Amino acid sequence: MGRLLPEHAALVALIDALPVAVFYAQTDSTPPNTANYYCNQTASDMFGLSDQSELGQQIEALEFSVDHDLVSAPNPTRPIASPLLAGLRGEYIERRDLVFKQLPLNMQSVSLDTPSGSIHAIFIQPRDHRLFRHGGQPLDTLTSEISLRDLIAFDKLISELSTKLINAQGEDAERHIQNALGALGQFCQADRTYVFLFDYDFSAMSNTHEWVRDGVTSHIDDLQNVPKEALPWFFETIEQEGLFVVHDTRAIPERGAAEQEEFDREDIRSVLCVGMYAAGELIGFVGCDMVARLRHWSEADIRRFKLVGEMIANAIQNQRFYSSLQTSQEQLIAANDALRELALRDGLTGLANRRQFTERLSEEIARSRRQGFPLTVALFDLDAFRKYNEHHGLQAGDGLLQRLAERLKTHFRRHGELVARYDGAQFAVLIPHVEFHLAQLRATSFLDVLQGMAIEHLGVQEGQVTISAGVAGLSAQSSPEELIAAAENALNMAKSKGRNQVYPSPQ
């Protein structure tokens, strides 16, 4: 599979003897700084490499996927870009979330400068993903192997959080998500934990929840609507892999320059973000930062944030469903109210229609008998309205009814009074809390209002529009139907006595 220069024979022998897969590259110290790729026999056997093909092309063709036990990706078997070539070109690589042909792997790179150039190596070994294990590093703030006590404590924490988050709604959901971040941050000894949610089109993200340790600066207010263009490397990584792990922000590759600038602004030295999914879609992520100190994230850290992230994602999705249902219910109620309003309104004049007047009359009669106040019904009917339509046209007739409706609403506008278009050119008015003789006077005064309008009527001798009215007061035994019938009888009397009058007329 290729060998280094003869002066490195001892190093070659050592690498071949290692029980882990090793890929390495030697870069010339002089331009054009070309690189040659090599690997040991363990790497060749693990990845099925061939001596008959160029190694660089074979490395580039290797397909890795993200471990679905660590990341809740919608399609965990989907291949991702191989990090091998980047590591062999000098970029620092530290991955514990990769799978190659169902084999979980640990991958870590190292670099060595020599007089003749640089040597970049990547060490790969199988990972027992069931045991939360990973070889420790001096900078780890947690031990490399999770103790039984820690496992039991975290299991208890997850049980408590899940119980509270499963059925949480509205403000309770917000509070429980906040408490979950605090509990996770304290347990994992992080400096800041947070939740970000993406816009529907994945064009921006916003910090929706945040917990910070005492003495650590909050950034939730200035991390709203962060556009994709501002942090392109982060958006690409979290979208493709559902995971963003940076042990040391000073080792971020060149394509992450914008992210490094932001981390420096917030004094962040280590970052871990795990994607949150709902219905197979990436909706956001839960993450944590180490401020002004380094942290080597372990597989246990990733698993913990994945578990809590799943619970928070479910709580957020439930909250969205609840909010959507509530909005739908409000819209349905509003639509029903609008339909009812339409059903109780006259389409031409906008007044209450006969149905609404009848319902309201029944309510007012019951209230009048409980509280002992007087109640009067007045029926108004335009005189010779058919002749008006014949001489002026139906459109003019509709206009006359609309003008009359507006004047009636203006005239009878006291509290509790209701004006309705009762039938054709007939209008009904409900007059509560007014003595009968005063109601008669108010009806009569409306005739004067109409007289003052001097609306032309070519079909009658008088030459202008007039109106007749019948007034009836509620008696001790009157039903709604009987009260209306009494008003209709009074109206007929007004018509028979020559129209343009109120019956019975006020004394």
C-alpha cells in the first residue's frame, strides 16, 4: 500500500505492527507540497483496500455514515463525506460517531513535522458503542469510562425529565425545557446549554432556550434569526450529519473561519451540538459550550445530549401540535361566530333579521319578568312600498330600505334597543326599560324624522315616502308570539286609519 522514505523505515515498521488501522501521508517541504498516501496492513484489511489501485482514490471513495445510536438522523445510513482526506492534509480530526459497514469507529488524527516535510496520520479502531467507552485525553473534564454510579444518576435524571416533558403544554413546556437544560448543564459540567430552532426553510436559526452557569455571559438575545450565510460550515455540518463537535475552537479548519470568529466573540473554546428531529425533519439542535476552557467531548456526552434533545424535540413538537390545534379551534369558533352572525343578519340592510329579533325578544321577555321593567315592541311598515318599486325601480327600492335602516338604527340606539328588518319593507324595534307611552312618543317622533327627509315618492298623492307603526306593550301573560301579534294588529289599525301614523297614538 506504499511506504515512507527509507530514513523512516523504523517508523514504518512500528506503524505496521500497530493493531489499529493507520492512514498517513507525507507532504514535501518544498513547493508544490505534494502529498503521498500510505496505510498499514490493519487499515488495508479493515477497509478492504487493494494494492492494484491508487490509494488516494480508494480513501476518497470510502463511505461512512453517522452512528444512529448517537444522532437521531432521519436516514442514519446515508453516506457522509469522508473526513480521511481532510485529516491527511493536516486538518485535525476527532470523530466517535462514524460507522463503516455497520462497524462503529473511533477516528483521530495527528501531525508531525520533519526536516523533509510533514507527516499526517489518522488512527482508526473499532468502538464498542454499547459501553460508553473512549480512550481518555488529558484535557477531558469527565473520566473516559462512565461509572455505574454515573449511569444510574443519569438514568434517574432522564426519567425525571421525560415524565415532566411528555405531557407539558404551553408555559409548562417552556419551563420544563428550561429546567431540562439546567439539569443537563449541571450534570455534564458545561458552562452554557441551549436550544436553537431552525426556520421552516432552514435559512436561519434562533436561540429559543438557554441555561448559563453563574458568571457566564448569556447570548440568547443576540442570537436571534442568525442567517445560514453567517455560519455556513455549521449549517452544512449539522444538516448533513446531525452533529457538530469541536474540541478546540482554535483548531477549526479554514472553511469554518466565520464560526471561529463567532466562537471567539463569545469566548467559546469547545462546542457540542446534537440535532433534534421531529417527523424525520431537522427542526433544531441542543448544544453546550465551554467558556474560556477546553473540553474533550466523549461519546457519553454525545449520547446524553442526544437523549435530552429527543425529549425536548418531542416537547416542542407537542407544543406546536397543541398550538396548531388551539389556533384551529379559535379559527373554527371565529368562523362559526361569523356564520352565526351572517345567519342572524339581514343581507340588504345589515340589521338583525327576523330570527335574531325573535330570539332576542324571548330573552328580553324573560328578563323583563324577572326584573320587572316594561318592554315594548314597535313594528314599522313603509306605506305604498310596492308602488315605490313600480315607479322608481327595484334598485331604488333597495336603496330606500337601506336609508331607512340607517335612520332607524340612529333613532333607536339606546342600551338594549334592537332594530331588525322583520319582513319585506317592515321593521321591528325592541324597546326595553321605557314606559309604554314614552315608547309611543319615540315611535311617533321617528315619523317626524322620516317626514324631514322628504324622500320623493311618485306613486302616491302625497309625493313623498311615509311610514306607519303599531306599538304593543308586554302584559303579564304575553308570549313572544302574542306580543308580536299585538304589534301587527296595531300596525294594521294604523294602515286602515289612513297610514303615516302610530297606533295606538300617544295621548
